[in-house]
Amino acid sequence: MMSVTAGCFSVVAIMPRWICNVVLMTMLAVQNPSAASSGVSSLDRRLATEGPVRLGILSTIGELSSTEVFSETVQALKRAWGRNIELSYYDLDTLPEAVRRKQLDFFISNAGTFSQMQTQGLARHLATRKIREADDPNFSMGGIFFVRSENTTIRTFEDMKGKTAVAVAPNAFGGYRVHLGELNARGYEPETFFGSTTFTGYPMQSVFDVMKQGRADIGMVRACLLEEMVHKGLVGPDDFRVIGAKTEPRLRCLTSTALYPDWVFAATTEALPELSRKASAALFSMPEDSAMYWSIASDFTRIDRLFKDLKIGHYSYLREWTFKRFWQEYRWVVLVALGLLFLGIWHAVFVTLEVRRKTASLRAAMQQREAAQNEVLQTQSRLQALEKASLVGMLSNMVAHELKQPLGAIANFADGIRTITKGETEHGKPSSAGEVGQKSDTMELIGIAANEIIGQTQRASAIIERVRGYAKSGAGKQIEKRPLLKVVSDAVRDFRLLAKSPPTINVNVPPNAYVQVDAVELSLVILNLFKNASEATRHTTDPKVDVKLESNGSMWELAVSDNGPTVDVSMFQDLFSPKTSSKSTGLGVGLAISARIMEGCGGRLRIERNQPFGLKAVMVLPKA
């Protein structure tokens, strides 16, 4: 048995002691069943033979005061453990170091110091002190800002800005850090809020000495300490005034800050589970009316949030520009920026593709427009050529008709002259030889001239007849059986291409109406009527042109009517005669040419007054 025990203690350096104790209990139970039946009592006897339990206390009010405050707690633990306690006192810097070096089994500290070590996995919470003035262990500790009562210039937080301050230590939780957290929560920059800050060192009561001496404007201590000092007679009740005192029903002390859990009894990783259990039982068994009453705090997240907001403790990395801090503080900015970048790239790509699509569409539209313009130009050229040809034919016919009679008269007079001169030559008697010669020469010249006039007159008549024959022959015409609706539709399409702002054209022509015509010439007539109708309705609010076909025996009557102004009756008699046009760009021969074309098709063109207003042109065509 001794060899086993010695072997166990030889590996204590690499194995936690509580595991070695469990191994020992197992060995004892195997060798002595009766001992195993005694259970925990045997473990208690073994634990009593171990060394003292190492307990550390964070001293913020001095060792003597801390001993006085926690003496009842230490005695309760000693009775529960049945072992001596090795009690040590530490400050805010040395206590965490002692825990990291595994020099303590248990410790008592403020909640801020414990929270940091708990986050690092060095300690676990067993109990939380609940002072008499607090109803909830989660809200038992805060801090106050105070000034001397005679200082009437400082009454609000804004008044404290830029003034001198005093506190116990820069890492004191209840004596300084909760105060910085309150300033941060109010939107101030904690580290630059005061003009200067002096630290007295522990105990915290020394802050009151500095304030009494007038060496600082504002003092910062934990909540309830002022009331304790007044109760002990160390300061007068009217010596100091609290700044920003809050109404907090869960704590019956003045406080200027948010509330947090109070002091914590914690176990380190070196603590035996059985000792931890007995410590918890002993602390929770202490009477509530005792000076030190222990309970359980369930919320330490507010302390963690305070450290994070102040960027201290295990959040001190937030003060350094590392990737971790950058990501912690600006990850949403980065994500939004990346999102905007992605949207920007997507938008650029989308816009580029859309521009290309629009460019292609515009290019296609321009090509279509160019093709349409070419078609318009071709249509205009074709119609102008046809109009010129019709005009030439009409003018040729007119010239031939009108010059036929004068040329005939000239020919008759020339023939009479020739007859006279011929008779004179044959029957005349000269009075003398000279007179005879002279007269003979004159008559000969007149005869030659008359013959020349007759020859040129005959030549001119032949040319005129040839022109008239050409005008009447219809050379180049393509007279075929065609659907009238197709001819009208083509004319409507050409007109819409040619006109800048064409009126509304309504077509009412059945598809089974056929005519024997030259489609080009008939389209020219219809286009001419559309132009006249468009010009007539130019100043009309809602210009309209109606195309309607009616049957009249063996003839079709195709009417083109408009809703323009009413035309005077006196104008009808001259509509088909070539004259000066009423339009600034017209020659006055449009209807005359149209009438001649209709006559060439075996039909006619008539103009009527449209009811109730406007004009109607009716094309009468033989049915095919």
C-alpha cells in the first residue's frame, strides 16, 4: 500500500491531485472492503491529512479591513473543509497571475476580475456576495461620481467634462471601470473626458482624503462606500454630493452608474470537486442577516459587454489595428462594400450588355430607317417620273390640239399664195421687158417661200401627230386586272411614308373588287387625292380621310373624302383645268392629270361637296 501511495505522489506533478485521490480511494476499497463501506468519511479523513487549502483574497480596502470583512466567510469554509486555510492577499495585477501559476485553489475577487479569468478558462463561479442593501445579486455593485458639497459649479455630467478626477486604480472595477462604462454609455469618450485623473492606490477610502484636501474636482468610488464611511463617522453626511444619482430600487445606495454583480467566490482549475461542493454548501448556509451573505449571480454578460465597450481586459486587442479587430469592428462595412462592389460590377456588366443591345437595336433601327428613306426616295422618284410623264403627255396633247389649227391656217394661206403666183406667171402680160423680168423674179421667190412654208408646216403637223399618238398610245403602261384593295393599300402606305404628319386614313374597300388598270397610274391618282385631303385638313383638330368603295352598275365608285373646310361652289368648275395652284408648292395640274389618267382607264373623276363639310373626290372605274 505504501508503494502505491508513494507512486501516486511521485506523479502529482503531472496529474491533478483530485485524480490521485480517486485512485487512492479505489485502491483502498479493493484492499479493504470495510473501508469502502465508510464512503465519504474515509475521503474526509484522507483530505484532513492533506496540506492547507490555498485561498486568495483581492484586497482593495487593505489586508486588515479585508480580513475583517471576510473573516466570517473564512471561518465557515474552514469548518466545512476540516482543514487549515492558507490565506493570501493580492492586488488586481497579482491575483490573476497567481491563478495562472496554479498557486491558488479558490479566490474571492470583484466580479470584473473574475469575469476576465472565467473568459480565459481559469476559474468557475461558485457563489456571489449579496450585500444587505441589494435585493438581487446580479445588481449589487455600482459606482458613484461625487464632489465636495461646496462645489456648486458641477451638477451634471456635462459639468464634469474637462475637470480633474481621482480614483483608486486604473484597473479597479467598482472604483473606476464602471465609471468609464457609464461615460461611454452616455456618448462621451471615457479616456479623454476628464482633464486629468489621479490614482491613489488601495485602499479605496483614500479617494475621500484627496477630495477633502481639494486636490481633485470629482471623486470615483464604488456604490455604498460613501454610506459606509458616513455610518462609521469617517466623513460627514453633508461633506460630499453625488453627481447623476439614479433611482434604482434594486440597490438601497446612491449610484451614478449601471449595476453589476458584486464580489465572487470562485474555484480555480486546481480545486478539488469535493472541496468545491463543500465550499458552496457552506457559503449558501450562512445566515442572510450575517455581515457576509452569499447567493448566485446568473448574469455576467453585462460585465463582458462593459469590457468590450471599453476595449480592456480580454478585449484589449480591439485597441490594436489587427485583422481580428478590423474584422470585428468593420465586418459589416466590408460586407456592405463587397456587396456594393458586386452590385457595381453586376451593374457595369448589365449596363455594358444593355448598351450593346441598345446599340444593336439602334443600328438595326437606323438601317430600317435608311431603308425606309431609300424606299421613300424611290417612291418619290417613281411618282415624280410618272407625274412628269403624265404632264408631258397632257401638255403634248394640248400643244398638238391647239397648234393644229394655226398650222393648218398657215398651210392654207401658203397654198393660196402658191396658187396665185402660179396663175400670175401663166396669165400675166408684162408692160415692158424690164418689168417682166423683175416681176418674174419676185413671183419665183414668193413661190419658193410658199413651198418652204408648206413643207415646214407639213413637217410640224407630222411631229404633232406623232406626239399625240405617243400620248394616246399608252406606251409603257401595264394594264392588268388588279384587286382595288391592294392598289389602295399600297397608296396608303406610300402616302404615310411621304407625308410628315398624315391624317387618319380609314379604308373601307372589299377584297373582291377588281379593276382593269395600270396600278401605278391609279396609285398616282389616289396619292394626289390624299395630298389634297391632307392639305385641306391641315388646320383641322382631328384630320381624317375616308376611302369608301360602292358599286354602281358596271362601274366602281371609289370615294376619297375629308373633314376639311367647306369649299365654295364656284371653285368646282375650274378644278380640272390647269391653273395656278392654291398650294404654295403646287403647279395647278394635279387634278387635271388625275382626270386624264382616269379617262385613260375608261373612267372619270368627279368632285363633290362632302356632307356636312369637306370635299369628296369620286373615281369612277369600270369593273373587271
